[in-house]
Amino acid sequence: MQIAEIASIQTPRQMAMYDAAKKLEAAFLSEMLKGAGLDAMAGPFGGGEGEAQFASLMREEQARTMVEAGGIGLAEQLFHQMAKYDE
């Protein structure tokens, strides 16, 4: 979480909303990575049903790491919109 967001989060409910927004951003980024073709390995070691399962896990972890590193700002925007309507 970045310092700017910490100041605006004051209640456990707001913390839960921010966590939900981060999960949604991670899901969005995971789908974007999938669309970019980061779901399959090429070459002699690629392929098979197992790869599809493990590739999705890897993609989800990469997306979660991207969000924790600052993401694309989607979580912050979602949080601010949810907080505005929560009041």
C-alpha cells in the first residue's frame, strides 16, 4: 500500500474495501497478461494440461506482485469511488 492511500483509510471497512479493490486489480491484470500471451511456454518443454493450470497460477502471482508494487492505479480509483458512495 502506498503512503497516499494510508492517509485516506481510517476504518476496518475502508481497509476491506481497499483489499477488495486490490484483488480486482490483480484479477484484471491477470486477464491482461493472459491476453498478452503469457499463459503458455513455447518450445520443447511447453504444452500439456498441467502447463495450463500452472501457467494460470504463475500469471495470478505475477499480477498480485504487480499490484503490491504499485499496479496501474486501478485499485486506488476503485477504492475512492467505493468510499465516496459508502459515506
